[in-house]
Amino acid sequence: MPALFDTLPNYWQNELSDLKPKFRIIEDTLTLEANNGIQILPDKRLVFRALQVTPEDASVVIVGQDPYPNPNHACGLSFSIPPATYPVAGSLRNILKEIQDDTGRKSIVKDGDLTPWVKQGVVLLNRVLTVQNKLSGAHYNIGWQEITDRIIKKYSDNTVGLLWGGAAKDVRRLFNERQVICGVHPSPLSAHKGFFGSKPFSKVNQILVSMGKKEIIW
């Protein structure tokens, strides 16, 4: 298996080459945990899956907290799950409900797999890119934020930022204030505190139109 840094898309290897030592520190931590029998999520080959959309092709960056702490759900794209996976993760279920309430039509997402959004230039990025199985937030203090800050900053000039939850809101400073929407996390624990009824999807599209970009078909 290649080193963690070497699993980055080539574009990002060039952009983040000065952070190689940080990647090595993170990988050493993950390796130690794995050697102690801890399952790390998602699969190493999927950690940087969100970065398949280059900054040139990106329209929206949806920032979450960290991956689902469940091997059936963690897939390298924030809030997404693998195709035909049941039950649907609670946060995603709430997202799909809000799409219908916001736009008046059902999401084009049929089975929890958000790659139809990715194909339209939506970057589904978590602030922290790994997690321990069954332990949400386990990797908040191993150094991911420095790396994802750099990534988000590279995307931010030409995209709308949609930031859900406290960890995501911390990167608001990286976006043009007119191109960012912050909101409550869609988790079942918090969605009723302001996520439902916030209409983030129509708001994102309004900003995209003002930027001369195409709306996202959610």
C-alpha cells in the first residue's frame, strides 16, 4: 500500500508537497492505531476521494466534520454513503428531507450515493478525513485541520461554501463572505435546532447564479 501522501491525486501532491512531513505524522498515528487493532475509516484508498474534483471544476464545497464512524457508511465523501447501503445514515436522511422541503422536489440522489452531486462540481469534504470505527471525533487532534484548511482555501475563491456544524464553520474565514453559508449540522442530534427549514440548497443556487455559474440539481 502506498504512503498516505502518495494516494493524493497528482494535482494535490503538487499543491501540498510542503506538507509532506504533516502527512507522515498523521500516517504514523494511524498506523500505530491500526497495529493496536483499531479500525480506521474510511479505507486508505478513499481518504482523499473528495479531491477528485479539481478547483477549476468545483462550484460548491460542502464541509462536514469527520467521516461516519461506521464501515458500512464511510466512503471518503462527506455525508455520502456507498450505493444501495441500508439503513441510510441519519444525517443523510435529514439532508434528503430538507432538499425536498427546500426545493419542492425529491433529490436526484436515489440510494444515498451523492456522486451525482460530485459530477456537477460539488466537493464533499470533511474537516477531518479519518475516524476510528465507532468513535466519532477520534482524530480531531492528529493534524488534519492544517491540511484541509489548505485544501479548502484553494477551492474557496471560485466556489460557494456550505458549512454544517461547528468544526466546519471554523473554515468560514477562508471564504468570501458573500459566498458562504453556515448552518446547523444535519445530524439527528441537532437537525431540529435549525437545519430543518434553513433552505441551504436554494440559497447555494442563488449565489451560484449571481456568480455566473450553473445551479446544482440536488
